[in-house]
Amino acid sequence: MADEPLLKVEKLVKRFGALAVTDEASFEVRGGEIHALIGPNGAGKTTLIHQISGALRADGGRIVFDGRELRDAGIAAHVRAGLVRSYQITSIFRRYSVLDNLALALQARRPGRPSWWRAALADEALYAEAEALLAQIGLAGQGGRIAGSLAHGEQRQLEVGLALAARPRLLLLDEPMAGMGPDESERMVELLQSLRLQGLTLLLVEHDMDAVFRLADRISTLVSGRVIASGTAQQIRAHPEVVKAYLGDEAMEAAL
């Protein structure tokens, strides 16, 4: 991992009227790590991720990615810099095959080509790249299936693949295990671990604390718009403010 953080969030502020939803939030993500952002419902995690991804402009503070200030840049600039959020691909193309979905996502990053949809479906090199991406997300051999026929967990794997098509350096994932059963969650954990081993940096928002403690190299805890603690899983488990913030949250109590 690099000594200099890949992402620095410094005293970020977002207000809606008199309410500070993000209240001078600060944390760092190191290159090559899985960093989890946790917090109770209403803590402001989604608003913070919106700002980091460029979907929402902050009112104050800094977002520095690989030495470049991105606070006032939009989503397109963030993606060009290599900071990609999984939800930016809002849905899969349910009537197309899994492989077609990946080929179209790969084609979308090529600017200036006319009839890009038709071109993608006829591009053999693009499909070879899509096949490699299919294996990377754990769906090798499933390329011919209609995307809408995939199980929920498999669709989430495909959504990760669509985000990977943008070639991110840092991938933001918002609750990738949401709605999954134990087996599906285990496959997603294995996928995310494999991406980290391939050198990809991940910023993960997730309520499945078992998965968080298995995956995360470091964890930041957001409460009422502020980051109250950052550290390893062991440090977060023992942090009194984190424990206090989650009192009454059965999932967190079980994990702690």
C-alpha cells in the first residue's frame, strides 16, 4: 500500500437548510485497501458517498483523489479520474445476455463512436474483454444467460462488473450485500477479496457487520454526519464511542 492516501476527505460539509447532514467529516483511504464506512441509520452515509462520487456538491471541505481536488467536479470528472461508484450503472439490461451487458458497459467508456450500441454487439475484441471481466466477477460460463434471469446475488455481481468496466482505481460500493442470503453474501465477500488482491481500492458502505469485519483493512464510523473513529476492525470493536453509537443495534452488538 502506498504511504500517501489515495483518497482524502477533509472537513467535508453538506447542509440542507439549517441541518448539517455532513458535519466536517474527515477520513482517508489508502491505496490497495478495503475501507468500510459504517454508521447507524440516519448517520449521513449516503449523503457523504454522494459527495465523494461527485453526485452531490459539498458546501465546504475538500475531496482529494490522488492529489487532485475533486470537490467541485461532477460525476464524469470523478469517473475519468478513476473514482467510480457502483450505483452509477443504475440497472442491468434485463432482456440482454450477461455478456451483452458487460460488452455494452465496456463500449460506453469509448467516447466519440457513432452507433455505439450496434458497434458493441459486433465487436469481437470487446466481447473478449467482456469474457475476461465475466471471469473476474465470478460468473464464468454464465455469459449466455439473460441478465433478468439471474438470482439476486448474481445480479449484484453483474452490477459490480458493470462498474469495473469503467476501470476504476477506487470503487465505491453501497451495501453490496443488501438483500442477500448467506451463500450469496459469501460469494460477494470472496469477489471483493479477490478485487483487493488484484490491487483495486474499495470504499464499502455495508450494514452486514460480519462481512465488514472480514473484509475491511480499516473502518470509519459516521455518526450524525461526523467521523467519530477510524481504525482497524479490532480498534473499532473496542472504541467506546462506536459501541455507544450502536447501542440497541442488534447487528452491531452481535458483531462486537
